[in-house]
Amino acid sequence: MDHTIMLSRYEIARLIGLRALQIEEGSAPFVQMVGAYSPIRIASQEILERKIDALVNRGGVYHSVKTARYPIDLDILVNTLNDT
């Protein structure tokens, strides 16, 4: 039986928002990107590459973000972000 959780879009948005705030406040990115990108784009790429180790609490049980499954369309969302 597979006990790996699927992160919801809400949980992913929350993780991206919190990590983007950290980057905006001076935290070093965990991914290398060529050019200037917004903190949201950098945080999204970090999520996609599983560079962020955070825990999601579901009913008192904590699940690692690194081992969680992501929605199938997450890579499409990340790759269509516009930095204008």
C-alpha cells in the first residue's frame, strides 16, 4: 500500500509563497537559474526540482514534501510562469 500523499494545489501555493518570501528577504536559492527571475519563479523551480524539504501536516501526521507526489500539471504551471 502506497502511503505517499499527493500535495494539493493549495499546499503547493503555500509552500511557493513562503519560500518566495524567504528568497525575497535574502535567502540563497537552492537552484541555479540563468538570468533574473522573480522569487516566485525561483521558489516554483525549487519545488519542481524537490530542493525544498518541508513538512505538511495532515490531521496531526507530518509528511515530507520531498517524498510527496505532486499534481501532474505542476511542471506545466511552473514552466508557464511569466516574469514580466
